[in-house]
Amino acid sequence: MDISLSPKIERFLRIKIAEGVYDSLNEAVNATLGIVLTKECISQEELDMLNDDIQKGIDDAVSGNLSDAFSFLDELKAKYE
């Protein structure tokens, strides 16, 4: 497949390669298209639910309603054993 990138997009991807984010233009294009594909596969409802969950976590953290990691892992182990 032969594709042409706009100068702006090619410049952006080459900067990311220079920064070490990607090893090659091929990798950069594939990763970028993977992001677009993922975005297309997530419904707006799922995205809204995810954003709601993130906001709940932020609100809990701000109010001090936190659990330590060890307690959380113990709960997970108990649930799935």
C-alpha cells in the first residue's frame, strides 16, 4: 500500500520518531491508526461511562475516600479465589 501524508502530519510523526516515541515512520503510522481504530470502536455511551468512573475516582480522592493497594489486592484475591 502506498500512502501520502500531509506535510504537517509527516512533520509531527518525524518529531515523535526523533523524540524516541517511535522507531520508524511505519511504526508511527500504525500506532496512530490504532488509536483512531480504538476511538472508532468505543461508543459514546462507553466513553461517557468511563469518564463518569474517572470523575468518581477523582472525587473520592479529593474527599479522602481512598484504599491502600494491599487492601485492594486482598479484596481481589478473595473475590476470585
